[in-house]
Amino acid sequence: MNSAPLPAPVFVRLARLSPAPDGLTLLRSALHARRLLLLKALLVRVQRHRESVEPGALGRFDRAWDLLERVEERHPAVVRDVLDYPTTGAWLADALAESPGPAFDRLLGHLDNLAVTAALRAGGPLDLTVETPDGLLPLPGVGRLAVAADRVRVSAGERTVRFHPDGARHPVPAVLRLTGGHDGVLAGHGPGWRAVRPLPGGSALLDDLDPYRVPFGGGGGTVVAAADPADTDHAAWAATWCTARDLLARTDPGRAAEVARGVRAVVPVVPRGPRHLGATLSAAPGAVLTSLPAEGQGMAETLVHELHHSKLATLHELVPLYGPGRGAVHRVGWRSDPRPIAGVLHGAYAHLALADLWWRAVTADGVPAAWRSAAGQQFDDIHDQVGEALPILLESDELTANGREFVRQMGLHHASLGATPLVAG
């Protein structure tokens, strides 16, 4: 990747869990560079093996690529936002891992959806026909249209979009309108249209529609299943989200701001057992996969925990922290199964973030008494477990020099938290 070295002060702040905005800004730049690299790799693969791609799929891929380039010339921020959306990374990972054949050809078709989304968000005229496998046209980060056709003509004026299913005499009674300026929000209505709904008070979306929100195989080593959109109680999710934001703001305003900037999508998944489930996809930083917690504190903890998995995954792409696994596994306190060194590092980092959050929950004013009490108990266990994992990491020969320094800085922050803090008030 052609990117400037990570400044040492930012590297240290990331290791010590600082929510300073320069760290997240740099990671976002690294994420975008990575997306462009992977997209170029997909283009090169298609160009080198054009004879193995079905002609129709090849033509649609070429057209979508050209459309993206044209939109980027006029509205680069729109294209960047679409490419950096978490599920775009999950799609790219699937496409680059797939062998040539019908499944790969089908994956290529998603570039049409990305290009159309960018073009519609940018405004201006558009008239083209796109494939709608399974009768669905997904617009990532915007919504999804269900149509009774295998392909749909999309006709857009300056601010209005209409859909014409193949073979129908009249447009589908679903209309999208661009609100605000260019790169504004697409708002839709009509039968067959479902919008990806925003969560209150920020830019995060509750995405229960994107076809790549939970790729086959699950995320983060944990098998997860996407919740059925029909089961999504948007009011309950919004209320829990607001409670979590309020808790974070009262506990650690800097961390609350970092969550607001760093979490782009919350993806509802099916819970397993009595406890709610949280996960991330290394290919999709910025997406938090979670079942609906029973209360706001569970959501607050999940957001902080999973955001740090995302941060570490992005950082590792920019500055490798460990090498290829050699099969060695290690016991850690937060898991019943032994973990490879990458899993130990990810777990230690995310759980250190929780320890930091709980330390602040005990000492901050205005935190509910029940959470303060629980946080004090949880802090002891997690602080000890991270303390046991740090020597495993430092003694491993699988860490790079940067990885070893990162863990050393983690250790300094771990030591600074000390023992259980005294309860405020």
C-alpha cells in the first residue's frame, strides 16, 4: 500500500486507547486506500481472465466501472463514501476469494449496485437497466427495492428516481428523491421499497437490508446469522441506541465521540442463548454486528468492544502487527477455546477497551448506580485477564517489531488503570 508511515505519536495513542480524532482520521484514510487497492485487484483479475467471465456479467461489470469513474470525476466524496461503506469491504473480500465460475460472475454484479447508488446520490440524469437477482435491487447504505422482475430500468432526473421493471408497462410505484444538496440523502416511498434507517443523533445506520451485511461464514470467527428485516423493531433499536449514547457521553465523552465517528452501521443479528451476541468482520470495519441487548449498557459495551476490533483490523492492514499464523494457540481468560496469536491480540485490545470503559464508569459522575456496581465487578475480571494475555503476546515470536511495541504500549495503559477504582460519590 502506498501510504505514509504511521506517525509514532498516533501509533502510541491508538495502542493506549486514546479516542483522539487524529487516530480515527488516519485509520479512515488507510481504509480508503485499502478499498481502492482491493477494487483495483478485482479489476485486474477480471481483465486477466475475461474469457472465463460470462459475457453479460463482463459487460455489466465494465459499464459499472465506467459509471463509477464518471461519478467520481464530478463527486469524488460520494464515490468515496459508497466504497468505504462497511459492506463494500465484505463484498470485495467475497469476490476476491471466489473461484471463477457462476458464483464469481454473480458477485461481480454487485458493482452495478454500488455504481448506481453513487450515481443516484450524486444527482443528475441516469438511464440504465440493472439485473435484479431474486427480484431485489439493493442500494448499499440507502435501501432495497423488491420487484417482480429479473431486471429493472432505472431512470433518474436531477432529483427524482423511478424504477421500471422489465416487461411492465408502467413504473413501479416507488420513487426516490434526493434531499439536500449533491451527495445528499435518498428518501423513498412506495410498495416494494425499504429504507436503511438512520439511528438517532448521528450518522450511523441500522442496516438490516444489505446482502453483504453478514457474509457466508459469519464474522470474527463467530458464526452469526443476519436477523430477518421483518423482525427488526426499529423503535426498540433506536431507544437502546440512544440510551447507550447517553451512557457513553456521561461516562467518557471522548469515547462517545469516537463511537459516533467510527460506527457507520449497526447490523441486527440473531442472538444465541440468553446473552446478546456481538461481532465484527475484519473486512468491514465500522460495522457492528449485534443482537438487540436487553438494555443500553449492553449496547454501549458492545459498541466500544467491537469498534476496537475494527480499529485494530484497519491498523494491522496499515502497519502489520503479526505475521502469518504458525498454528500455535493460547488459552485466554475471556474464551473457552484456545486462540491463535491474532485472536489473543484482538481480544486483549478489545477487552482492554472495556476495562478502560468500566474504570471510567465507576469513577464518573452521573452514571446509573446499577452500571457502576456491575462495572466495578467486571473491571477486576477483565483487567486480570488482559494482564495474563499481555505476557503471552510479548513472548510470541509471531509479533512484528511494530506489534511488540504496540503491545508494550497497551501494557503501559493497562498498568495505568491499576486496581479497582474507588466508587465515585
